[in-house]
Amino acid sequence: MATSTAITFAGDGPATATYVSPGTHVLQVHRANPGRLTISAAIDDMTPVDVSRLGDWTEGDVIISVNIPEGINITVTSETAVTTAKTSVPS
């Protein structure tokens, strides 16, 4: 069974969440409205780099595989408010 962890976003749009990558995982985000979603990553003390950008047309609810090595800082920015978000690591 997969291990799920809730992710908390701050702000109503843009809304941002930061967490440490557990390794390859799935990110699911439920949002109030469609809009851009950006996933960035960075090593400690480095500037984040965009690794995935989903455009303005992106539906409110998004599920995406995130292939970032364990221990790397991830920032997710949603152009619209986020109602719920979780990561899931397959077992």
C-alpha cells in the first residue's frame, strides 16, 4: 500500500507549498479553478529551478508523477486556490 502525506498550501492564488521530496512520488492537487501549476526543485541554499509547468488550461484537479530524488526541496505554486493536496509514495 502507498504512503500518503498531506501538503499544505499558503495563499489563495497564487498558492505555494514547499516540502522535501520523498523520492519518486505522485502529487495530487484539488483546486477551486483551472490555472497554471508549477513544480520547482532546489538543493539546499540554491535557487529553485522549474521542473514542470502545467499551463493556464490545466484543470482544477491535477495528478502528476514527480521524479525528483529524495531529499531535494520541492516548491509547488498554483495560480489558483488549493483546497486539498497530497503526495503518495508507492510501496
